[in-house]
Amino acid sequence: MKSQRSFSETETGKLYLVPTPIGNLEDMTFRAVRMLKEADLIAAEDTRNTQKLLNHFDIHTPQISFHEHNRNERAEQLIQKLLDGETIAQVSDAGMPSISDPGYELTLAAIEHGISVVPLPGPNAGLTALIASGLDPQPFYFYGFLPRKKKEQAAELEELNRRRETFILYESPHRLKTVLQAMRKAFGPERKIVLAREVTKRFEEFLRGTLEEAVAWSKDNEIRGEFCIIVEGNDNPEEQVEANDWSALSVKEHVEQLMNEKNLSSKDAIKEVAKLREQNKRDIYAEYHGI
């Protein structure tokens, strides 16, 4: 085991992981402000966005960009600065570095080079939403953003459906409607869900109900703001997965499975598959017959 004593003197510099407010500037801690002032350099996800924060707290420390597109090459530069004795504070645009934001690669590289990595506590959208959700907060599972591609997303939702813990997702407003529909399909309409919108910001809102109600809300309302999605865990994952074991089947395979298992005609099987998959019966018919 390798030991790191965060507050001991070291020959190298130190990497400080500094959380920043997720919407309300009053959530910035005294220690976070002090560390940003005392650091030799701030590694920021977006220097323009971070500059607004620095201006508000009268911080004049120079910045360097560190984001998903330059993280590998930039990490090498930052590690060298740390080895030369500089103190670096790493921040993302909002919240905790490395949590659905850049930071992990730099942290790992620092540890591999024997450089102390010192985390500061602070704002996190997922945990903030979780404790106000009304769903059981312990144990919980943090996932973050789902994949964008439909097939990959369905596979991940199938895995999440096996979890008994309450779990946390992040989602953007323009994808929320389709993600909720995919979740209803994967988890069932009665699963409890909480949509936490614009957490800590002026228009903070918590929408609590079932997935069926959430889908209905998304259809009837203009969706704005960033969302944390808190989802009730599955008390009977084995039973639910067995009921949805068709998710990995093609339409043709699904129709044939029902025909064999329930002794249905192709017409009746197509009708049931359309209902289960929440698709138009004509589309299922066309795909089954290769039209």
C-alpha cells in the first residue's frame, strides 16, 4: 500500500480537485476560493466559463484548458509542472471534477507519478437531488449520462433494470423525452422516478411520480434545463428481466417466439409484439415480412 498524507510537505507540487457551484455561487466554499487564489495554475474545463467564477471572487490565478479533447496531451504538460513544484487546482464547469466531467486522467497520472491529489468537498448535482428525492438514498448507484445510440442505450437500461439500488442519471433537456420513453419500456410504467430540474438554480423543481406520469409530463410540457433523474431500484430484478427477455431479440425473432410459446398466428403475434415494443403494428408487420 502506498500512503499519501495530504497535508505533509512534498518535493513536488500538489494537485487540488476543487468543486465549483452547480448553479448557485453561494455554494462556493471559503476553502475552495482560497485554493484557487493560492494555486500557481488552474486547469479548467472551459476557461471562459471559469473566468466568470474567478471574476466574481476576485481571483487572478492564470488558467489553462483541460477538457475531453485535449486531456491526454495536456495531462503530460500538467504533470511536468507538478513535478517541477507547481500547485495546480483542477476544476470542471460545475460540480465535482471527474464526475461526468474531465479529471480522472489527470488524477490517475498524478498518482502514478507519486504526486499528492487533494480533494475538496463541495457541490454535486446527483447527491443533492438524491437526498431530496424521497427515494431510498442508501444504497445508491451513480451512472451519469446514458449512451446516445439507441441499441447501446437499451443494453445499459437492461443492466440498470437488474439493480436493486436507487440509481442516478443525468440528462439534457433535448433528450429527456425519448430517454423517459425508453426507461418506461425497460422498467415498466409504475417504477417510481424523480426528475430534479435545475438543481440549486432559480428555477429548481422536483417532479415526483411514476415513469408513466413522467412520460405524460414530458409530452405536455416544454422541457427546459438540465436534469438529474433519480430512479427507484428494482425489488424483483429476476422477475422483471425474465418478462423483458425479448429486448435482445429482433422483431422477426420476437414474433416467432410468441408464435411458438403461445401458439399464436403471425397476425396475433405481430399485434402483441407491437404492443410490447410500443411500436406501430404496420411497422412490425413490415419488418417481420421484410417489406
